[in-house]
Amino acid sequence: MRQVLPNGAQLHTENVIVEGDQAVVELHSLATARNGMRFDNRYCWVVYFQDGLIVRVRAYLDSTMVARLFEENPIA
């Protein structure tokens, strides 16, 4: 199977804000797609904890960039 991002998303944490049972994590992807396209995307995860375990994650990212990535690097 051909991978769209041969070396994965390569996420790097930029900021982490924790308050009570919630955390906001800002991440940056520095990946390169199979066709050479730079996948320079940014993410924001809102994480909810209960008794020390992650119980829910909301993830936000540039979905237009993800769509372009798959258009230019089809899986099939």
C-alpha cells in the first residue's frame, strides 16, 4: 500500500494549556507527501480527562489542506 505521508504526520507540540480536567494542545505538522507536497498543517486538540484518563478529544485542523493532500496523492 502506498502511503500519502511516507514518514507520517510528524507532529510537533507548540503549546499546552492545562486547567482542571481539560487541556488544549497546539500542534504543527512538518510532513512531506508522497508527491513532494509540504504538509505544513496546524492542529488544535481539546482534551478532556476523568480520573486521570482521556475520555474525549476534539480535534481541529485545516480540512481544506487535508482534502488537497488526498487529491494530489490518491491512495488507490
